[in-house]
Amino acid sequence: MQAFDQRWRAILLAGLPFLFAAADWTQFRGPAGGGVSDATGILTEWSESRSIRWKTALPGPGASSPIVLGERAYLTCYSGYGLNEDEPGAAADLQRHVLCFDFARGTILWDLPLRPTGPDHPYQGYQALHGYASSTLATDGELLFAFCGSSGVVAVSLDGQLRWSSSVGTKTHGWGTGTSPVLYQDLVIVNASVESGALVALRKANGNEAWRVSGIDSSWSTPVLVPLPGGATELVVSMKNRLWAFDPATGQELWWCDGFQDYVCPSAIAHDGIVYAIGARRNSALAVRAGGRGDVTQSHQLWSLRKGSNVSSPVYHDGHLYWVHQDGGTACCVDAQTGAVVYEERLAPRPGRIYASPVVADGRIYVVSRSSGVYVLAARPQFELLAHNPALDDSIFNGSPAVVDGKLLIRSDKFLYCVGE
């Protein structure tokens, strides 16, 4: 099974111009966007006084996740506005930050502030749950790419210089922006459902638009690249009423499947040519075999289920899907082949809300809650809570962890932590 998984990983990475080291975590949820790491030696238990290699204070809060390239870690946050819902300050003072850290010591090596170039929704309601830095960076090993909502996509050099900025739309929404960039060959692709109702591909070299697909409705999900036998790759995005696939090089429509009859926040994942998606307020899930053409609802949909999560994305491991409901704190395991529910168990102590997506590493599933710490589950179809690690500070933890070189990178609104021996 491991050799088979490595073959699919090789097919996917063949589309990238930069050969990443095995330890690199280069985009939202890792190299393939599925939250899966080959790393070993990851800790199960830690505390504020034990096994924290370093913690670094951040210039401001954010819901984005860290990425790692070689000896550097990168993260976004924001400052100047929206730090307190009762007294948010002046919107004109808002700025986003792209940060670079020394991975070994946690030192901030550079901080690039980015002033908004488009409108932002006021800091109130759901916008206040995650703020203005929710999109995770992506890197091809040469540039960093950040999605700043109505302020567009920016490319930043690895030494902190702004290379270009490109608008993908100027609309805003009360829930803000949450999707992250995906890289394919010479393109950076973003789901601009909020900003322009479109999926947009830009040239990595200069930010020029390569293609645009309209009709992306009510989607806060990050697209996923799906490698197929023979070397082809599809780009799949989950949205209201539809799971939709395109040629990532051209934007040409390939297939679609009836989806969830509501907005979608969780990102789909793919394994062995099958796309798994969850989402919507009614908490649904489905599996679709990629590679079809046209409407594949009847021909390629493998199963559907009235279980799921409204925010957090799923993870695949050894023939099973795992996720945790964002409000109830219920962990769910599903047979990936049949959609049969294997278990549903409530985490204890009850975690409150969970917005981060789980990661799998070293036979364990790591689930970061917003304020109740990190829950560690056995990555097998028998429920076992291995550990509960209390929150490391009193702020909010919205970002998903990165897994690199036997260590976990976990961000809060106040700090970036490196957990490991």
C-alpha cells in the first residue's frame, strides 16, 4: 500500500517545476492538499512546559496555516484593525503580513506588510471569527503566493520582496475569504467565489490571467489537484450544488456531479483517483471517481452520506476517511470504499468549535480545536483518544497544523509554536 501511495504522490509532484524535499509542507494541508504526512517521531503529548522547541510572538492574529520550505517556515497574519469586536479600530489601518521564520529557532527573519488594495468586510459577525488572514500561503520553491481576498493574489520572493499583485475580483462577504492558492505547472489557481464568483488561474511569473471559469457559487473550499493513471491531472472544486472538475492547464470543464445543496467550506481530498467531499449545514459527504466527462452523477458517484462537517476538511488514511464535526466535537470514521460509518464518538473533554482540519502522521490523527487544545486519535477504524493536550495560550487556534521533520507547527492568534523533541 505504501509503494502504491508513493506512486500517486510522484504523479502529482511531476506537475511541479520544483523538487521538494520530503519534509516540505508547501501549501494548505501539505504537498498534496490532503493533510497526510510521511513523517515519524511526532509527539503524542506536550504542554506549555514540555516539548515546546520554540514559540514566537506574532504581529497579529490569523486563521491561516504555516507552511515550510527547507530551513524556513512561512505564515500570514494581520494587524491594525479587527483585533477586538467591541473596538475594532479604523479599517484604513488594516494590513496583512507575510512572515518568514527560521525553522530551527523560530526567529522572525522578515516581515512583509501588505496594505489592502480592495475593500474588506467590516469586522463583525462571522468575519470576526477568523479575521483577515485566513488563506494559507503556497510556494513552488521560488516564490510565495498569498491570496488576500478582494486585495487579490500577491507573489513574494523568498527574501521578502513583493514581485507582483493581481486582482481576481472586489466583492466581499460577511464570512470573509477562506480558500487558499493551489499551484500547477506555471499557474497559481484561486477559488474567487466570494470576490468574483470565479475560479481564476494566474501566471506565476507575472500575475497575468491565464484562464477564468465563472459560476463558482457559495464556495469557501480550496480546490484539489487529482492525479490520474497515465499522467493526467484534474482540478476539482466543491461548491453549492456541484462538485466540478476542470483541466488545470486550461480551465476546460471536464465533469460535474451533483453536490451539496448549500454553501461549502471544507476542501475536497483525493486518493487513488477518487474525490471525497464533505460539507454544508446538513453535514453531507460523497465520493466520486474522477476521470469522467459531463454529468457523472449517475455513472461515477460511488456513495453519498448524511454525515460530515461544515468547516473542517476530511483526511484519508488506510482505506478510511476521518473528520470531526465543527460544533459537536464528534469524531467520525467512514469506510472510504462504501461510505459505511465505522464509528462516531464524542471527544472528551468536549472541544467546542473546531475550524482547523486534521492531519495524519505517524499513525495518529491530530485535531486542533479553537480553544480547547489538540486531540490526538489513533489512525485506525477503532476509536481511541490517545491524548488531549490543553491549549498552549488563551487565544484562538483556527489554523491547521503543519507536520515537518518530526515536529508540529501550530499557530494561534498570538504565537507560532514548534512542538517536538
